[in-house]
Amino acid sequence: MVKNIAVIGDSESIKGFGAVGMDMYLCDDPQESGNLLKRIADSEDYAIIYMTEGLFALCAKERTRFAERTIPAVIPIPSAAGGTGIGQKRLSQFVEQAVGSDILFGN
Amino acid sequence: MAVMNVNPTRMQMTKLKKQLQIARRGHKMLKDKRDELMRQFIELVRENQKLRAKVESSLEECNRHFINASAVMSKKALESSLMSSKHQTGVEVASKNVMSVDVPLFSAVSGSDDEGEIYPYGFAFTSFELDDAVMSLHQLLPDLIRLAETEKSCELMAAEIERTRRRVNSLEHVMIPRYEETIKYIAMKLEENDRSSRTRLMKVKDMLLEKAHGYSEKYE
């Protein structure tokens, strides 16, 4: 089963991803990001959806629908403005959920 | 711990004992499952942590390259040269079953293997900074895909571990003690019934002896 990769973000942050063969979805309006994610994920054409961190944080509600599914994987990436550490935070959340307390990062 | 609402009969006790045995076996198995999941999860988390640090710093570098490129090219030219990619990068999706959790396996399927093919534009009107930017992003691709794979696996496994942990705990601290208590309660009740019927028999025997022969055993 071959699926594609999508990238959601502002034009500044994701312009390069199109060049390496990913599908770009420009989203300059943060309010729209949730709907856009839903539309892209429901089309079931994509295995991986990268989102810039700012937008990623905004569609927490939409993401819960895909949390239990094997695909798509919704993954935050730092935007052009720089990383905000959401990726690390997310990881420590997983550890906390699984172990009961954050034993790896200690914060 | 509350005793279950059951009839104190021998049959019920046998049934409960069987259930207790199953509960114990289930508890042991779930505990093993949890431990193994946890071990693999921690490994994945460590890998994910490293990958993320790498991907984030590399993406930052890519962005720097793009900024350099946009410094020497007009915004319009830059965007139009990036717009038309020659190939589509796809991912072959498989799944692996880790302790009953289906985790995805991604492997990149690239449109072409030709090194020169990765640039979606002609070299005539673009700057070499743009080549650098696209090249570095292209090299990052395997890591990006691996990151997605591990992160999704972590997400799925964390949820499963949490569920398994709850089940282990509920078996260990609620179900098994409850079964034990109830079995004990039934055993005591049965013994009590036993004793009471024995004394009743003795009493009846006494009464019968006294009636038939005029003497009683109890004073001997």
C-alpha cells in the first residue's frame, strides 16, 4: 500500500517540501488548520502528515480522532520561525501516559 | 474488600475458584505484556528523542539555506522553481504487530533514484544556494519518515500501555482480592453449616436414645 506525504504549514516554512515530492497544503490562516487537517486525513491518501508546530498545537481536538489509528501519523515539525519544543513535550507526554510519571526527561 | 453477592454453595465456590485461577493467569500474562511493551516503548522513545533533535536542527539548517537562496533570488522565481516537483515521494505502509499493538512501518518510495532528478527546476535561472537547500532536505527525508514512524508507534504504544496497566491494576487490586475474599467467605459459611448440622444430629441422636432406652449419652 503506497501512500503520500502531506505537509501543512505557512508558505514560508514548507516551501521546500514540495521540491522533495511531498504534497504541500498552504495554511496561512490558523483557524482553518483544523478543517484542513480533517479533510486531508479523511481523504486517506496520506500516511504521514507533517504540520508546523504552531498549527499542530491549534488542532489538538481534530488530532484525537487519529490518535488511535495506525495511519495517518500527524507529526509536528518546526516552522521557519524556529522550534518551540512541542515535539519534545509531546514525547514526554507519551512517557507520562505510559509510565505514570515522566522518567526520561525529568521536567 | 467487599464480598461478592453470591449464594454460599459448594458449586458457586468451585466456579469462583476456577474464575480466580483464570484471573491469576490473565494477570500474569497482562503483566508480562505490559513489561515487554514498556521495554520496547522506552527504546522507541529514546530513538525518537535523538531523531527529533537531529531533524529539528537539520530543518533549521534547511531553512537557513532557503533564506540564503531567497536572498539572491526573487520570491516569485524561488517559489515557481520549487512548485513543480518531478516526482512524488510516497511511503510504502506496512504494519507490525508489537504485543497486539499495530504499529506502522514506513519506507520511502521515491519516484526516481537519479541524484540529479531531485531538483525540480532547471539550473539556468536558479542559485546554488537553492540546490543546497533542496539537497539537504532530500537527505533529511529518510530521517523524517523514520521520525514519523517512531513517533506514531510511541503514541499508539503509550495508549496501549496505559490500558494494559489499568487492567493489570484492576485485576491485582480489585478482582483477585475480591475472588479470594468471596471464596473464603463461602468456605467459612459451609464449615459453619457443617458444624451446625453436626450438632443438630448429635442433639437428635441424644433425644432418640433417651426416648428409646431411657438414657442419655451425654452424661457418660
